[in-house]
Amino acid sequence: MCLADVSTRYILRIRLAGIVCNRANRQPDGRNSEKSRSLTLMWSQRGVVDYGLAKRATLQSLRSGRMTRRDVCDAHPYLLRAARYHGEPTKRVCPICEHRNVTHVTYVYGDQLGRGTGRVKATSDLVQMAHEYEEFRVYVVEVCQGCSWNHLTVSFVLGNGGPPGGSGVDGRIPET
């Protein structure tokens, strides 16, 4: 078995898990009954990097005493503010304090985004951006607003893969 085969099977398993979790919220016509926060069904998602193993290693280091709570609960004030005002709540409990649910903060980076690079975006905005831009990178950070735990959860690339700006002659999106 080669490494590429293992990676493909692992990523497929992650995507299928997301599809199974989303089926519980589907209506008979196939739409989600509640606003979907899952990014596993994005049509142009590629280059997925899951940081679950790094998270587990950090938590194990904390439990074994090699790290202190101060080492892992060090969220920057701007990140905490972004989580409060722009984050998307989850149902996962914080692995450190176990009192509050973590919030996902989604950042986008890309050369084509111009001044919009490094901004916090809602998951619902990513679909439109994927149609507009050729390629940009998305980073999802989980943050606990109670104890300041933060950890990079997943990163991936989105975009239409074609020339930026749509089908306009001068590169602008045609007005409707």
C-alpha cells in the first residue's frame, strides 16, 4: 500500500463522516433543516490538512505535565474578540475547561483577495468566494472564550481554479 492511497482513504473517511453527520439534519427534499456549518461538502475544497493529531498531542502533553494550562490557553485578545463577534458556535465542549463550547473562527488568505486577505469570514460566505476567486486558503481555528484555549483545526484550499473575476472581458464580474 502506498502513501497516496492511505491519504486518499483517510480524507475520504473524513468527508464521508461529514456527510453522515449532515444527513441527520436533512429535510425530505435534501436541504438542511438548520444552517449547515460543515465544510466537508464544499464543491471546490482541496488540499485539506486536519490538525487533529497535533491537538491530541498538545492535550496529552498537558495531561502528562509537560505543558501547563498557561502554555495552551494563550489566545490573543484579537482572536478572542473575533470569536465573540464573528465566530460560529459549535456543540463541542472545550477540552481544557469543559465548561463552554468552542467557537470556530474562519480566516481566509490569498493573493487575489487583496485587502480582504487575513479577514474573518462566515462559512456561508465561502461558497460565494469559491466561485469568485481562483484560489485562496481557509484556516479554521477553534477558540474557547472562557479559558482562552485555541487551536488550528483544519486548513484547506478553495476556489474555482480558473481565471479570477468571472466571465467579464476586463476581468470584472458583469452586472445583472
